[in-house]
Amino acid sequence: MRNIPVDTSALSFTVAGEAEPKIVDRATGEVKKDAEGRELYTLPLLPMPNDDRRNPVIMVTFPSTVFPQIQVGSKVRLAGLVCFFWKMDGRAGMGFRCEAVRPAADKAA
């Protein structure tokens, strides 16, 4: 799997739904972790500008040491956003992952 860096300098992101843990095992509720042991979460985001009328929202996976409290409708910045292609069990798609989700006012992203 090859990660392709995404230039976010001309994009803005609005939170389109609540953050959810990325579950490994539904029976146990175990949350998937990254190589550093941080739990992984997904967050639906509306990138702007966006000309994809059928699928305007993207799901971004990110690590966090605590359950993220990110308000729906807020503007955020993504640190280290990458895109990757995946293929599993006859299905394929494109995914997004970042290192951190920060308030849009935070210029450190």
C-alpha cells in the first residue's frame, strides 16, 4: 500500500458527523490501534472545494489517545493527510488517513 500525500493548502474541511472508533472485533468492541498503540478513529469530513456531487463526504482515519470530542459543523485542519488505495475480498476503494485533526484556527497543522 502506497500513501500519497495530499496538499491541503487550498482546502477547508467541515466536520460532517461524529468521530467513531475503528472497531477490529464487533463481538468484543476492540478498537483498532496504530503501530504506536494509539486508538484509531474515523471522522466524516466535507472538503471544500468539492465537485463530487455523489460522494461529497470523505471518511478520514486518525489516531488519538483519548476519545475525540470534535463538534459536528466545526472547521478543522488535517496534519499529514494521505490518500491510499485498498483492495480486500474482491472490493477496492480509496481511503484517507491523517496524523492529527485540529481546529481550523490552529495554524500548526
